[in-house]
Amino acid sequence: MPGESRRPRIARRRSKLHGWGVFALEPINKNTRIIDYAGELIDRKESLKRETKYLARGAVWCFTVNRRWVRDANVGGNVGRFVNHSCRPNCYSQIVGNTIWIRAGRNIKPGEELTYDYYTDGECVIRCRCRPGCTRRL
Ligand SMILES: [Zn+2]
């Protein structure tokens, strides 16, 4: 792709927030594109079916791209799917066409866990554990 630059090094590790998380291995500058949220592109109807199944296992894998499409990271996903939700995140998501980019919301230090706000509009069955006392549900 034109204008592509090297992606920062990141790694999947056990997270204090939830299961696996993704951590910076080097300093990441604000607004850097860190990784795209990969996954099978499916329509909303199919996504609703799958989400019900995934939520029963306490996981959120489906990321809404637009009114029509959803990416299911459980199928063909990359490490992007392990980036945890936080209500006070250090990253944000940006949709460009059908690509979901996870970008740095501020300068990130090596060793920090990457998080972004999922902005889910779903079932709200999973309790947010981004910090003690958070009352949000995903
Ligand atoms: Zn929270």
C-alpha cells in the first residue's frame, strides 16, 4: 500500500484486564497505526447469530465496520483481536473503507497494554474490568 510505514512491534501477553492482551514492545507515537483488526467480513445478520454464541463464552469478536458489514475476528483474525477494551484507553479505532485500524491515542511507552473503547451497542452481558469500580457493561 502506498504510504505504508513499518508497524510498531507489539506482543500478545496475559493481561490483568481480561485474558490475553496486547502490549507495546517499543515506544509508539500518538496516532500511529498499530495494527488492523483483521477478521472475516460478514453481514449484520450473520454477525448477530455468531455474537450470541461468542457472548455466551464471554468474548467479543465482532467489530462493526458500518451499517452493512462486520468483521469477525474469530475467523481469520490477527493479534488485533486481543486488544482489550478500556473506558480510559490509550488507543482508538478508525475505519477506512473496510479496514479497522487501531491507532495510538497518545504516546505509548514500551510495556504498556494497548486498549481502546469498543463502543459496543450489544447485549451488555460482559462486565468491564478496565479499572476497579467500573460499572460499564459490554
Ligand atoms: Zn470500564
